[in-house]
Amino acid sequence: MATLSKAQLTGIVSLIMVLSGLVIVENIENTYYCEPEDNIKECFKLGATDTRCYYNPLLPLKYDVCTNGKWEKLEKFVKFQKGNAIQYRCDIKECVEIT
């Protein structure tokens, strides 16, 4: 039986998470949802009309556009328990602390 390297296994798990709609977020207060695209993203800043999510402070001109809608706080759409977690695993239904 073939064995997978750690990198291959990590890639497979990441692919499954992306296909299932799961996202890992570190800052729940700066996590936004674009409903028309069913897209969850951490944004360090939003554009003036809330259609642009600037997601990388090291590349401040890079952004993701919420087409036919606007970025809204994920907290408006999902339930989550806010605790002392460093990371959360989120989908559009809920965010769960990763311990």
C-alpha cells in the first residue's frame, strides 16, 4: 500500500475543507461573508462601499470583490461560541473553536 507524505496529506485535507465550504479563521471579528458568492474571508479592511475585502495587510492593494452584494460580518449569519480559541473552523452554519 502506498503511503502519503505529510505535505500530500495536508493538501488532501485542505482540498476536502475547501470543497466542503469550511474555512479556518483566526480573527472572528474581522471575518466577513459575501452571500451571493457564498464566500467567507478574513478582511483587515473593507472598501468604502463594502464590496471590496482587503485580505492581506502586506499587500494592501489586493482585494476580493463581492459581486452583486457586499461583505457583511460573518457573525450576522452564523452562530458561534466566542472563547479563548486562536482559530475557528467555520462554514455558513456555525463557527467552532479549534482546540
